[in-house]
Amino acid sequence: MPFGVRHIGLFLFHCRERQAFRANAFGTSCDDGSYRLTAEFSSMLGQATFRTFFTDTIEAGLFNAMALTKTARKHRIQQNHGFLYGEKYTAFDVMCLCGWAAEQVPQNVGGYRLDADTGSLPIFIKYEASQYGDRFLNPSEIEWFSKNKNNRSLTSNEFRWLLNGTEHTPEWQNRHFVPVFIRRKAEEQEKSYYFIGSAVALDDVRESVNRSEDGSESKVVVSTLNLIKPVDPELYRHLTGKSAL
């Protein structure tokens, strides 16, 4: 499916029909896998002004999506569950493209959130701008710290999910989608993150203690995220301010 069609269709029908957006649903799915417009939205399209603005929005979205497709093909960038390497996404974009049943308040998502229904756990890293030590070990690996709320351990729900099946890497990747997004320090006031790929394995997973500036301690889990492929030198330098060598 073309990139533009996938993203526009996903946004209008797959995401909007779910409960977080049900009050403004555009469409609903049918038993045969197709979609139909809701009666309410069909009525709205009968209004000339609304139809004009709506059509303009769709056309602009498709134009931008096709431009992204052209750029991705030029640089031989493949989709990863609908995400494009090096592009920027907000937490809302990520929830939508991952197909979550309900929108979550970004503050509640924090640095990551497990959605077991879709088998996804997106990770959001504010590079060198948080109380954690998340950092690149090299272009292929990131040292990642869990949240320090509620004392995380290896028996916490998200880590039981992450570690389930890690001994069989191909099967683990089929059941676990762990996209990684990074916001660089110079852009800490922005809401979007760069998509750098997905984690395909976790190594050196261990429990530790995080000490905050006020001296309080909390239990955390530290691990090494192995990315699906190394971050290219240009983006790596952009994110970290350091050479990949």
C-alpha cells in the first residue's frame, strides 16, 4: 500500500473510530475489512464549507505524504510499521500509528508505555535532558533506564512482556514492536521526536538504583537496546553532538 494512502486511511478510519475519538468518528470498519463513513460524518460532508476545508486538508496531507514517500524511496528508507526512519513524530502520532485503542495523555506515557493489545512499547528518550542516564553506547546500542516511579523491577509488567521470548529472537520480533524515538537536548521545548528505528533485542538487563538530585533513591531497570540497524553518522551527530566514530 502506498505510504500516503496508508497514513491518511489509518488516521481517518483506524484511529478515529476508536474510543478516544469516538465522539468525532469519521468511519467504522465493516465485517469484510472495508470501511464506511458514519451517518454523522456523511451529514457534515453535505455542508459546503466543511467539505471544502476537509478536502483541502486531505489533499495537503496526501501531497505531504507522497513527498515523504519520494524522499524515502530516494534514500532507500523502508517503512517500519508505518514509521519512517529519521522523521519526527509526536506522542499522539505514535499512539495513532501503533493502533492503540485509546489516546493516552503524553505525561502519563512518560518515557515509554506498553500496549499489550497491539504488542507495542514505544520508547521516548529526551537525550541529555532528563533525570535518567539514557545514552548511546554506540550507533547500534542505547543504555536505557526504566521509569523510577513505583520502583520498577524485572517482575514489572512491561519487563515481563519485554523479556518473554527473548531467547528466540525472530519470534520475539514478531510479537514485540519497540520503536525508539529521541528528542535532542537543543529541541527539548518541542513535542516531536526523531524515529531512529526499533529495538530488536535487549541485552544486559539488570535491576539498579537511581538517585535523584534530592538524594532519594528508587529501583529501576537498566538494559541495552539493540537497534534494528545503526543510526547513520549524520543523524547520530545531530542527536548527540558527537561523531559516530
